[in-house]
Amino acid sequence: MSNEDLKIFLEDFLDFLDSLEASITKMKMQIGKLVGVVEKKSKFLWNPDRIKWEKIQGAKGEFEKSENVDNPEFKMMLKDLVAHGGKLVRDGWFYWVYKNGSTVGRKMR
């Protein structure tokens, strides 16, 4: 296996693990509702619905990106992403930070 093949495999594997983490979180919430556990206050400090997103058609399909840097919600999201190594999955969306450090992309899982 070449280094490039290994890199592609590891990136895909990390995407799989992110998806698995999102699915586990969703299932925990659903089980909690079924057994009557009161849901904790949301741990998320930012609301993606309050961020301006632009739809883009890329090589791997449609996604959205934002450069809404003056928006406090965007700033909180960017800080959260940086704390998670520049990538995270939340509510079925995969978020990532572009190399320029001020643009965020997202796509539905």
C-alpha cells in the first residue's frame, strides 16, 4: 500500500468514525427520551442556523461553506472546530476548517 493510499484510507476511516460518533450520540438521545431521562441542556455554544451558508457544488457533491467571520456564532463555531482539530460532526453535519483558517465547510452525513 502506497503512502497516498494509506492517507486516503485513514481520511476515510476518520470520516467513518465521525459518522459513528454522531450516530451513537443520536441513539443515546433517543434512548434517553424512551426511558424518560431528562435531556441535558445543549452542550453546543453556537447555532449553525444563525450562520450565513453558501451552497457549493464540489467534486464530491454539494456542500455549504461560510466566511461569516463578523458573526459571533461563526466565531464560536470556529473556536470549537479548532479545539477539535479542525473537524467535527454535529447533528448529522460534518464541519471542517479550510487551510486559510477563516472559512468553514459543512456537508450532510
